[in-house]
Amino acid sequence: MRVAIVGGPGVGKSTLLRQLGDLYHNGSYGEGEKGVWDPRVLEDIEAGRNPVGVTAYFARLYDANYRDAGRGDGPGRVVFFEGARITLEAHIAEYPPEHHAELRKVAAIGDAWSPDKVIVLTSSSDTVEKHIRRRNRPNESAERMVERFRLIDGEFRRLASLYPNTVVIDRDRMEFHERDGLMHVIQVAGLPMFHEIPYDTIG
């Protein structure tokens, strides 16, 4: 089973991805960030340059993840991905309309991925601002990230109903480092239950 976790910048996708990947012991595929990406990508995102090139870069990154996971997916397994076709489409709104036709052509790369479930994380911008300020990354302007989040979050909410097997989860007042938060996501998304690693009191 392939489960995609998507949402606006700073909403907690990477944290949830790692936590669920560890909980299910089947692996997860993040999209990376500074240090993993070609350094020019962040510069172009920040400057609003090269929209088709930026989108194609992430499409190729996600495509590599989905292809690799195809070798390890199977009955009883749940593999998590950060990103799906809806991600590419939601980010189109960041760029001027004259680029949209070419961006949609690039987004079509995601037609083949077909995750079994897509979890769209959403949140109030106050929660996102709190998390962005807490992580305090030097390459991020909190004000700019919150502005981007509002725009992209609106697109994810709008697009979610157009994608099959997609559920929107509001992560306000939910911590992904706590079991209660993870269980809420698992239940709302209708994921199969993970196999708990047994813990025994010995001696």
C-alpha cells in the first residue's frame, strides 16, 4: 500500500512521514530539503524563477521515489511518500498564469504514481508560523513561508475533492511526536493498523 502525505510548506509533512515510516517499519520516502536538493532550487523557489524547471525537478524526485518503492511494496506493507501529483498541481498557483500550461504538462508525470491513499495536511497559518519559527532555518523567511502556505494550502483544499482516495486532516492542536496524534491520522485516513513491536518486562 502506498500512502502519500502532502500539504503546504511547514505543515509537518516530513515529521509525520518519518514517524509513520518508523511506526510501520516499511520505510518512507521524503522529498528532502536544503542539503539534499540542488542548491539552485531553493534560490529559484525564493526568487520565483524557473517555475517549469523547479516543478520538473520535484516531479523527477517523486518519480524516482515511487519507482524505487515499487520494488518493496506488497501485501501487508504500507510505504509512505512525501509528495504526489496533487503536490505538483497545488504549487502551480505560486507562478504567473503564462506558465500554467507548461506546468500542467510537467505535473502529468505524476499520473502514473497512483497512491492508494493521499493525506492532505492542513492547518491554520498561526500553527504553521509557530512551527516555522521553531525550526528557525536560515534559508526561510517566516513571513514569506506563511504567505506561501496560505496560497498553497488553499489549493490543496480545493483540489482534494478532485483526487480519489484523498482525505484532508487538520493538524491544529495535534502533535506527530505523540502516539495520540499518529493514531488520529491512522484512523481518519483509514490506514491498516501497524504491528506493534512487543515490549516485555523481564526479571
